[in-house]
Amino acid sequence: MAIAVWQDDYCTGHEAIDQQHRRLFSLVNEIYDLTQLPTPPMAVIKTRLTEFADCAVEHFELEEGLMAEHDYPNLQVHCGTHKALVNKVTALLAKFDQVADTATAEVTPVLADWMVHHIRGEDQQMIRFFQSRNVAGVKRLALAADQ
């Protein structure tokens, strides 16, 4: 069962960003499925959560590099939201080490909610800016916000 359902309106038109977003969604769903087992495999959950954190950092580096390269005016705010998620995941991992059951229940709703809001908000705003500047590698899409 998926807690974070990918929707076409999450597409940004940038192949690497979209691929990374899909991977993050997949990891959240995998973590969620593991937490729903009668005896959740805590070591596997922690491994997947760490993988999510690593993928998120890689993804943020890509976005932040593009924003800096193209003088994105909202760079600092966007980077702040990235840092907030990294801090949240770091705190969840630390909590996981101390109280795995409690942390397990919190992990997937927090991550799924953050991703959906971030992609629909800051990421779509960033992509519209890139599209207005005809940034290479960013296709023009009919974004939900434009319809």
C-alpha cells in the first residue's frame, strides 16, 4: 500500500529531478510497507531511512546547483526547506536509535506530507522560473498550478 502516491502533476519537466522525486516516493512507500508488518524489521527500516536521507541530500544538491547556476531569486528560502527536511530526517534517525517503535510510526507520514507539499510548492515555483528562462533540460509542462 502506498502512503505517498506519485501523481503526474508532480512532474517538473526536468528528467533527473523527476527521477529523484520518484525514487524518494518509492523509498517512503517501502518504509511504510515495512512499518505495517506484524513485526517490523527495524534494521531494514533504518537502512531504508538512511537511504532516503542520502537520496534526499543528493537531490537537494542537484536542485541547489541549478538554482545557483541560474540565479534563482528564491534560492535561500528553498535551501532552507531542504535543510529543514534533512534536520527532520536526522532527528528521526536519532529518535529511531532510542525509541524505534515511536519513530517508526512518525516516519512515513512526515516524509510523505513534506514531499507532496514541497514538490507542489517550492519545486513547481522553481521549475516555472527555469521555464521562463528556457533553462536547458527543463521541458515545458502544463503544471497543475497553471491550469
